[in-house]
Amino acid sequence: MRTVLLTGFEPFAGDATNASGDAVEVVAREWDGPERLVAAILPVEFRRARDTLVRLLVEYTPEIVIATGLAGGRADITPERIAINLMDARIPDNAGFQPTDEQSMAGSPAAYFSTLPVKAIAAAIAEAGIPASLSHSAGTFVCNHTMFAALDLLDPESQRGGFIHVPYANENAPEGQPSLPLADIARALRIAVRTALDTEVDDSYVSGTIF
């Protein structure tokens, strides 16, 4: 049976909720696909997030890994294209760890490209009426670290993986911040999982930026 690992994050930075973790839990409750969906909520901690991911990869050997996280301030669902080998935390993680100018994985490449069909995922979500666009930076916090670790650990011959950032959920968004209904965020993640499973070759269309 084909297996998908879908992860979100716990709350951080004083927030009471995290839309990524909440949406992953919704997807898990409603999943009715023929594939096995393994859902997990990761700690917002550099060390424990990687350790938890390693355990999940060893236990389930997923064919597809989609990690998700909250990008407060973004209005779209944004599949990430690139993870960089850098931890440079503007704020401490939930364990109080605040690395600066450190590598995520010593001895590994400077960056990895997502091996998910990111353009096809963004297009499919947008076609469903949910704002979506491609992102070229997963940042330098725990989200990027998790994406980099996943791509460093996966077997490129048999496994694909990447990361999707989501906005705040309407239900818990800070005043003035862009957001989407939690139901739409969950629906976008279901579309992402389905597209990743069904798409061998990614779409090709203009999605770059000039800055």
C-alpha cells in the first residue's frame, strides 16, 4: 500500500493554535483515500522536529512526505520550492534554542529542491478556488530545517518530499493578518496529497520573481 506522511506543527511564538497542525488533523479525520495517510504534529523545536521526522520515516517508509507549517503574513497556500542548509532563528524555538548561522545538516549540500510536483500542486489548489502560489523561500526557522532534513533523509529513487506553508486560519488569526478558513486550508492539503500521488511529472509554467 502506498503511504503518505503528512505533518503539521504545534503552536509557537505565543499563538494558541497553529493552522498547519489543525488542518493536518482535519485531513486525517476525513481521509478516505485508498492510500495509507500517516498524520503527525511536530514540535516547533529544531532538534526534536528532526528526531521525530527520522522516527516517522523509519517506522512508515512513506512514498510521499508533505510537511506543512504556518507562515503568518502570507495570504496564499504556498508550496515551497527550495530548502537551504541554514538555521538562523529570529526567535527562539519552543525549547528556547535560537541557532544563528548554523547548518541544518553538517556536511550536506547547501540546498535541496523539493521533489514534490510543486507547480502542479499550486495550480490544482488555485483551480479549486483557494489562493495558492509557489514560494521560493521556506525561511530559516524550524519549517525550513524540517524541509531540509526530510529531503536529506529521503531516498530520491523511491521517495518524494517537500513543504507547504499555510496562512493563519480565519478562526484564530490575529487582527489584521491575512487568513483563510480552516476548512479551505485542509481542503488545500488534501488536494496537495492527491496531486503528489497522481502526478509523475510536474507542470511547467512561469512562476518566478524579479526580486
